[in-house]
Amino acid sequence: MISISKIALLLYLHLTILIPFELKGNEVGAVASGVNVYIVPPTKVDIKLTIHCKDKHHDLGTYILNYEEIYKFSFKPNFLKRGILYFCSFKWEGGSHSFDIYNEDRDNCDRCVWRIFETGPCMHYRKYDVCFRWKH
């Protein structure tokens, strides 16, 4: 099983290795003779994260996010009923975890921004992150 950090390292190593080719003007266009041009083949990375969030009364559904996609949801606090709790499960190749993504007793935010890492979720603030361990 390869972890996400190992995949990131392999991707970094792949991107730093350039394969030199000496091109001729007739094959690719006007290139000064004797000049080495480095061609890097395009690298494609697909990262998918499956997320499923719900609270005691509302199932928000399952969504598959691609790289750099963001999942958002909102709710209106009930001032008469305290203890709002939303929990989410996160699945990716080689991992599956869950976490209480919004806990009214813990979180004091109008806009809660989370970053999900292999090691656990982190609440993002302007200048720092507060990271937690996975629940499961």
C-alpha cells in the first residue's frame, strides 16, 4: 500500500528529472543548431477524495472530489437547540477515516475552512492551522 506522502515524493522526483533531447530545426521548428532543449512530457495527476457528511437528522450525500475541488455546505444554527454536530467520512485510495467536521461545542467559526491530510484534518485560520487526529 502506497501512502499519499510517498506518491507526492515520487511525483516530486518525477517532475525534477528532465530528459534532454537535441532537436533539429526541421523536426520541431526553428532551433539554433547545437542548442540542447529539454522536453518534459506532461504529467497528469488524478487525486480523488470521496466525502460523505451528515448530522443526526440530515444526510448531505456522498460526493467525489477531484484534485483542488472544494465541498461546501451550510446550515442555520438553532439557538433553541444546542449541540450541532456534523460528521464526515473521507475515503481515498489506501485510506478511510471519519471526523466530526463541525462540533458546536468545539468550533467557534462562521466560516469553517478545513484542509484534509492523510494524518488528519486541520482547521485553517489566516495565519495558522489547528490539526486534529482522525476519529476512526
